[in-house]
Amino acid sequence: MMSLTTPALLFPAISLLLLAYTNRFLVLAQLIRELNQREGDNVRDLAKRQISNLRKRIFLIKTMQAFAVLSFVLCTSAMFCLFMSWQIAGQLLFVISLISLLISLLYSLYEIQISCDAINIELESLQNG
């Protein structure tokens, strides 16, 4: 029998994860603004490669956030079901919440890989420039 506190344990983790995702998004938005100011109308080949990378990262961060929010909603729903003594529904919602959280983390891992690729593009620029 699952208690009400089991899903509640995820609340701080999901909240911190959403905060980290939001910070990544804000940094990415700042990078895009800086790239736009720096390049203007004359976009170099290197900047075009960065733009493609940035578009992918924006999509991934949006997807990461969506799955994290879904996990939060499902976790809250699981707590409600457990509170109402609907054990099977609560357990099922909690499992789906964990799966959603796992998907969010996997997208995050992929976004980190793409972020490293972006850093390598910048290093190429420094090395060739």
C-alpha cells in the first residue's frame, strides 16, 4: 500500500528540475539575443551552424519542461487519488509520473550533448580565427 508521502517526495526534485530547465532556457535566449546583435544581417557560416544548434536546443528544452510539468501534474493527481483511497489509480498515476520524469531527464541529457556540440563550434571559431 502506497502512502500519500511517497509521491510527495518528488515535489522538491521536480521543482528544482523545472528551475534548472528555466535557467537553461534563459541562458539560451540570452545567447540568441547576443548572436543577433553580433551578426545582424551578415550571418557568417559559423553563426548559421550555431542557429541550427540553438533551434534544436530550444525544442529540446521546451520538451523537457513539458514532460517535467506533466510529471508534476501526474504526481499531484496521484496524491489526490491516494488521499481519496483510490490506491490503484494513485499508484498508476505515480508510475506514469515517474516515466514522464525519466523522459524529461533523457531529453535533458540529449540537450546537454547538443550544448557541448555548440561549445565545440565556438572552439573551432577560436582555433581558426
